[in-house]
Amino acid sequence: MDSEQIIKLSALELGKAIRNKETTSEEATKAYLDAIKENDGKYNSYITVREEALAEARIIDEKIASGELTGAFAGVPVAVKDNMCTEGVLTTCGSNMLHNFVPPYDATAVRKLKEEGMVIIGKTNMDEFAMGSTTETSFFGPTVNPWGENRVPGGSSGGSAACVAAKLAPISLGSDTGGSIRQPASFCGITGLKPTYGKVSRYGLVAFGSSLDQIGPMGRDALDVAYMLNVISGEDPKDQSSAPTDKLDLEAVKNFDVSGKTIGLPEQYFAEGMDEDVRARVMEAVKLLEQAGAKVETFPMPIMDYAIPTYYIICCAEACSNLSRYDGIKYGYAPEDVDDLMELYIRSRSEGFGMEVKRRIMLGNFVLSSGYYDAYYNKALQAKALIKKAFDEAFSKYDVVIGPVAPTAALKAGESLSDPLKMYLGDICTVLINIVGVPAISVPCGFTSDNLPVGMQIIGKHFDEQTIMGFAYAYERLSKEAKQ
Amino acid sequence: MRDYEMVIGLEVHCELSTESKIFCGCSTKFGGAPNTHVCEVCSGMPGTLPTLNKKVVEFAVKAGLALNCDITRNNKFDRKNYFYPDLPKAYQISQLYCPICRNGHVDIKTSQGEKSIGIHEIHMEEDAGKLVHDEVTGMTKVDFNRCGVPLLEIVSEPDFRSSEEVIAYLTKIRDTMQYLGVSDCKMQEGSMRADVNLSVRPRGQAEFGTRTEMKNIASFKAIERAIEYECERQIDLIEGGGEVVQETRRWDDEKEYTYAMRSKEDAQDYKYFPDPDLMPIVISEEYLESVKASLPELADAKRERYVSELGLTEYDADIITGNVTVVKVFETAGAKCGNYKDAANWILTDLLKLYKDEGVTPEDKEFDGDKLGTIIKMVNDGKINRKSGKKILTAVFEEDVDPEEYADRNGLAQVSDASAIEPAIRKVISENTKAVDEYKVGNTKNIQFLIGQSMRELRGKADPKTVKDILEKLLSEL
């Protein structure tokens, strides 16, 4: 099979081709490494590209031949966001602070990729410490959206989204603290799932907002994403917040019938401020599902007004504590010629962190300070409880809740760096989901008049990935049929 | 000068003697080359997460029950955020909002009588590492071996009014932890540390004075000296028209004075918040009952039982129960030989002297109570005499020999056969006619001399009482 053919295949198709000996893991890995070499100069979606993956692919080919590896993704190349620890492989978090950090251990999700027999071809670019919605805050330069060179890919998993969209990886892993998988998936026209909090182990994921962070798959279609979830999910003794859950039934995903299922549309998700094209594409998608027999109803979710402040207080509070360990002493960036401990701290953190990270560390320290704790952090926890309640009520009535992923399609490069508040407000549709901990998927649902992809967000009940994956796959099928 | 009284509250840190650390699988063993008991979790590598060692909760509940506390059913861990190179995550996982134990008390005895000291709370937390300053290179290095060793912090109410009370309380806490087997509380290894909060006020005044805090004082003696010094310093200050400043002070045990480290103005804001990586720990009724059932008999109960059931004097019972290692030796030896009073006597007159002479504590040098029991039994059965018993005891103490084998090898078995003893005594009688004659005319004290000579003739291997009996019989026949 030649490189061009290989690169066109979905991850499941590629895995099947490898198992059927139509190609090999080595051939596939080489095809992608070549494609990266040729094209990633334009996108900057990778921070680290692993030439040594080729040798690993050869070993995997042997294991597939001997029957040791039998998984559907065995031999398939994969890209991993650079905030997941990879043993012996640079893990930078997109930051100068960790520009030289090589972890001595694998994140649990990474270990599971290896156990499946996947080949890690590289580590993808991201907003520094996953803080940002555009992949422009990376120490290693911005990533460019394959749909337009002056467009951001979204973020923070912009590299993981762009590499899949540009066919520089068949599938990737991202992480999502407030929309960091779904929003770049939407901006880049791919499928991205944020699983239920606790579905995938966070062990080895460099922490940002510990109560919100979740690793998830980013792929070309719903089935790739569904299978990838089965590869990486599961309870992990190393992560006490992980939970025992069932694997997805992939046949049931394929045979899912939306007829008779109920969809709730929160009014606030379609309110003013939403881009007209985005609203139209999502409503057209909902219409398709309705025509297939789903019952659709709008409902008010006024608590959404509190989403942004609640989210930013919680994630910044957790972040300021999580990022305190970067002190120039143990690993990562350390300035030279320091006279005393205080200077070491100040210079390590002033020079090692970028602007957005420092902004959030300061915000976090402020809301946790004595005298302000009750007014901010405690209030945010109370709001969190109310937001959870609103979702519980919605899910007592609906099987899924649907809305846009973001108020707009991909933004122009540089726009939001100058206006952080605007960037924060762009997270309005996604952050609620992390606060509640439920799963949500971004599914491509057409284009704006500027030919930029639009994503539909399908939100499910806790640990009910089965239903949202069923909806996602059903929609994919319906929209294909509609085009024909 | 007015009459002042001191008011003291204590924060005691005990390192728990779990096999592994509180949030990872690393060993808690003391010593070890720097950074050898370390993994990615306890060294604070990016992306790592804590997993709670359930043994720590069990030990904390045990300690809480033994110190008469209420046990918190819904527990959480909080992060205490501060920067210091010995704290690799830059936060310590501790408990601020829901400490595992509250409202306890410890009953102490001092020369002033009995008193109950309140315990405000006990919480679980992780220890930090250690900085090592190298004088030669001027470098400071960090050793993370102690990072993540589980600690209990026991916070008392400000109920102490003298250093004597403080020492009595600390002794009681240490004994209790040792009895429970939850901490070895060795101050010299840092597994027990105390912070002393001290203020003074004119006697009779209701409100407290301004307090200072003295951190990490490393021995009972140093604590006593630090309290006396700091109390006098504060009184002198007030009497001289000054004011006590709320601050943290360091006790220098060599120079015997305290000096200011940081004042209240520099006090850190630790920005505590609940640790999102650790799930709440719920303590069920069943769990609590099972821990209660597993509690060992503690010092007070043992002391009472030793007196009432085993017939020990209160003094002897006090000394034995004052050290849990000695208790173990006592109970094992008593069970082995079937005579607890003898076991107590041997321990108090012989064994403890061996420890004292060598300048070591029972914890430092283990002694097998079973072997002591064997020795006592051999003596009581007349197989060896007491003197040989002591000889064997010393050999066990020094080389941990087997008592019976040692007795055989060194020919210590007692000659109890009269036919073997009689000729020797006859020989003594015939060689000491002067003493025998005097004895016959009423100088009965001479019997001791003759026994001594006989024992010498028998090379100490006979039971002195048997020798006396035979000697008296033979003398009366003369």
C-alpha cells in the first residue's frame, strides 16, 4: 500500500489493513513521518517528532505476526499531546519551564496505547500548560489551522487537532480541562471526545485543573474515537479519581437508533452572541436527528451565566497550586548565576512561564488568599453545585443535550492574545461540562460561509458515553446520506 | 516582681511506622543514602498523583481512640501551599478543614497531682524532605527520603502550666503511640517532634498573654530547658516594660537560648484548599468497631492488672509499663517461666542494669523475653543457681546465645546429687577445723564461710541451699 493510500485511511481501517497484511506498521509509521517532514513546517502541530518510532513499529510488526498483539489499533501510529508523560521522551507542556523535561515514567493512558501496540510518532503542540484556546501561548510557537493559514486551530489541544485534520496522524490524544479537546476538534473539523471525569486515568497527565482535567481521543470519525476510548479508559490504582466503568459496545454504537430518543437544547446555547453560521449549522444537524425520529425540546439553563467565573476561579485555584512545583530546583528550566533561593524562585518562574500561565497563577493565588477564599473559591464551589443540579434536572428529561461547541468557528490568529477576556468568554459552551464532569463530544456538522468547520456538541449523562457515541455515529451516517 | 504563670500548648508530630509512605509505595525506613527511598510521586514529578495508604488512616484512628478523641466520619485532605526546596510539590498534603480526630484528652500525673490535658485535634499529613548544607562546597543539597512519610500532628489545648506537665504529657503520648505500634517516637531520629506555644500571664489573670512558638525541639531535656528559658525571657521582657512579640523562635540547645525566626507579620498565607486528587475518606461504623476491637491493652490498664492480678508492686509495675519494649520482655518471660513476679525481679534488678551499664535503651537493643523466661525456669527448677543465671543473662544480652546450650557448654548445670556434694563438703569440714570448732561452740555465723568454701570447692555449680542443708546435717553429726 502506498503512503498516499495509507494516510487516507481512518485509524480502524489502517489497523485492519495492517492485520490483513495489506501494509505494515513500519510502512504506516514511515508514511506519517514522511508526511510530517513534508508538511508540518506549515502547521507546527508537533513539538517532538520521533524518528525512533520506525524501529518500534518493526518490533510491533513482529508481535502482530506472532499473534502477541491483536488489538484493532495494533501497529497504528498515534500522536500524543505534549502534556502526557512519555518515558524517555521529552514532555514539555508547551512551556519553557519544561523545555528539557524527560519523564522517567509513562502516563497510564500512554502505557495503554503501548499495550494496544500503537506507535507514538510524536508529541503535539499545545497552549502552555493547556492554558489557552488557540495554541498560540506555546513556547514552541503557534500551531496553524489546516483550514486556513491565518486561523488558529483552537486549543489547548490545537496540535492534536491540527495533525489529525492535516493527515499528519491517523488519531491523537488530547486533554480537556474546559474545552481543550472539543473546541480545537470543532475548529479543525475532526471528532473529539471529552470523557466523563474519572473514565480515563489522569496519572501522568501534567496537572492543570485537577478536578476538571480529562484525557480523551481526537480522530477523523466517531468510530475511531469510540474505539480509542476503549483503549485508554479504565480504573487505575494510581488515580483515585478514576472509576471502574464498562467498555463501549461498538456494535451498539453502529446500530444506535435515535428514534424515540430525547434531545434537550439549552436556550442559552443558542442565544445572542452566537455566530449565525454556527447556530444555523448546529440547528440543521439537530433537524436531521429530529427527522430520524429524535424528540427535540428547548429548555432554559440560566445558570450558564455563572459558567465562566465559576470555571476560571476553580481552574486557576487548582492551577496555581499544581504549578508551584516548578521552582527551578528539581527539573526543567533553571536560571544560571543566582545568588540565593528567593532569586532562584523568582527568576525560574518569571523566565520559565509565559504570560497566560502567570496570569492564571496570579488569579489562582488571589482567589485562595485568606480573606478572599470565601468570597471566591467557596462561592465557586457553591455555583458548581448549582450547575450540577441544573444538569441533573436536564438529564432527568433528556437522553442528550446538544449545542454548539464554541460561539464561533476558528478565530483569526492573534485576535484573542490581545484580549484574554474575549478568549475566556469563547469557552462559554464547553466549561460547564468540565464543571459537571459529564462526557461531551464535538462532531463536525458543516462549514461557515468562510469555509471553516463547525462542531456540534453532544453532551451525555455521567459515564453514558455509549449514548453520545451512538448519536455521534448516527449523525455522521445521516449527514452522509443527506449529502448523497 | 509579680507572680507569673506560664501557659503552654503543644503541637506534637509523630512519624507513623507504616511500611510505606502515605501516598506512594516507597519505604519509610530511617537512614538510607540520600534519595534512595524516592519515586516520581514523592519527589513531585509532573503528572503524578497521590494514592492514600489506608494503613495511615487505621493508625490515625487507633491513636485517636487511645487519646479519647471523637473520630471524624467524613475526612478530606487539604493542600497547604508554600515554597521550600524540601517540599517538592510546593504543597504539603494535610488536613485543615476536617481533621480525623477531635476533642480528646490525656490524663497525666505530676508532682502536683493528676490532670487532664485536652487534645484539640489530630490530623494526618505528609513529612517533608531534608536540606543538607555542605560547608566545604557551600552547596545546599536536598534529600527526599523523608518526603511523604506519614505524620500525625497532635494539637493540644493550651492546658499546660509547667514544663513538668509538658514532659509528663509527651511521655504519655510517646508510650501510647509505642503501645499501639503506630509510631516508634524516637526523638533522636526525628520521628517525634514538638512545637511549643508559650505565653506568660500574671497569676489570676483570665486572658492569655502574647505567645511565641518554638519549633522542632529535639529532646525532652531540650524542651524542658527551652520552656524554662523562654518563660523567663518573657517575664523579664514584661517586667522591664516591654512587650512579647508574636513570633516563631528557634531554641539553640547548645547555647541555651531562643532567637527570633520570623514574626507574625511575615506569617505565610498557606492558601489551604481541598486536594482535588484525593477522594473523601468515609469511616463507617463497622470500620470504627473493628479498629476499636484491635486496640491493644494500654499502659494504664496494664499497670492496674500487673498490680491486681500478677501481684507486682505499684513501683515495679510503673517501671515496666513505662517502656513498651520492656513490657514485651516481661510478658513473654512471665508466660514462659510461669512466674511473673520473678520475671519482674529479674528485669528490674538484672536486665535493666545491663542496659544502663551499656548506655543503651531497650528499643536500641532487642532482648528476647522467651530466653529470660527459660533462664528463670532453669533457676527455679534448680538446674542452675542464680549466679549462673545472671551469667547466662549477660551472655544472652551480649551475644543472644541459647541459654540451655550456653549452660551446657560452660558446665553451669547445678550439682544437685547429694552423693557428689557430700565428699566436697566433708573435705571443707576437715580442712577448716577452726571454723568448724567455733561453729560448734555457737558462732553460727561461720556457716556462711563454710558454705562459701563448699561452693568454691564445687566451683559454684551447686544450689547454695542444698549445700547449706547438707553442711548443717554433717556438722550436727560431728
